Amino acid sequence: AQRVTQPEKLLSVFKGAPVELKCNYSYSGSPELFWYVQYSRQRLQLLLRHISRESIKGFTADLNKGETSFHLKKPFAQEEDSAMYYCAPHNTDKLIFGTGTRLQVFP
Amino acid sequence: NAGVTQTPKFRVLKTGQSMTLLCAQDMNHEYMYWYRQDPGMGLRLIHYSVGEGTTAKGEVPDGYNVSRLKKQNFLLGLESAAPSQTSVYFCASSYDGDFYEQYFGPGTRLTVT
């Protein structure tokens, strides 16, 4: 069965610390992968996608096909990074969202 | 552009009542989606549409119906609401179903008592 796993429900760090939000997927073929973010009182929005190979707000995500992982990383967390983060592989016309990881960045 | 809008923002229903949630987008997107968001469950896809006049089932379609009579609108109906349908409902749209970004609405908080 196709599945995406975000093992941490909550990740708490201090400002300036490195952050890694884990995402593992179980899919046939080679899905396209996305990270979406939901800041407090804001809409869910795209953070980054694998196909673009981009860095957004200092975040990057590396696809490891061998480990079937797409972890989200940032070297120095900021307080404004506090939000809910969802990993979302793409599967035939639709995204399948993970259960999300809440990132709390303390001052 | 308003983007994706949802009506209503909040609603309280009694068990057995019916209601329709409206999603509208002004971006001329082909694809539209309805999700529900529950604590610890993430977002789960209820139904989606790949174009005007089409609908398809998602991960959790039971108890819901949808219609896409106009390209810009996607309606989600609850025929007989149950407490298990208490949730926050999000609508989204995208230009294409492949690698394009999904744009989300602000959500509708529904409570069924």
C-alpha cells in the first residue's frame, strides 16, 4: 500500500539550532514529492517541491530513493519557522499527505 | 484575485442534518479537491475533480457527496451529518494534477453535535 510517514508529531528546538523533519514514503514507481506548511491562522501553502531543486526560506529537502525518504532540513531555525509541516508525495492526480510534524522554535 | 474561497467559515449541525459546503476558485484551475483535517490524522482526501462535470473518490469518501457543475465551483455535501464528521474541511485547486501546486482555501470548521 502507498503510504507516507512523518514519525515526529512534535519537534521542538531553540532558535539557531539545526532542524530536520523526517518523511518516509512507501510507493511504487517514482512519485514527485512536496512539502507543505501551515503557519498559525494561515492557509496551507506549498513550501517546496523536489522537482524544483529549490531552497525556500532556508529549507531544503533531499530525495533519497534508496531509503525512500524526503527529509526537510534547515541549518539554523528561526522563530517564524514555527508551523505545521506536511510531507506529500504525489500519486496520480492527487497528493497524499502525511500526518504532519509541528515545529516549535523557542527564542 | 480572491484565489480559493470557502463558504461558510463555521457551522454547527445536529446529527442527521444536511448541509453543503461551497468552494470557489477564480484561477481557472481544472483540478479541485476536498480534504478533512483531524488532529493526529493530517489531511485526508475526501473527493476530487479533474475537470468540470467529473468527480472521483478519495481516501475517505463515505458519508459525503460532491458535484462540479461549473469549473469554478466544487460543492461538498453531507446528507445526514454524524459526529464523526466533526472536522475542519479544506478545499484546494490546482492547474493540473501532476506537478502543479495546490492552492488551499481558508477552511470550514464543522461541528456535529
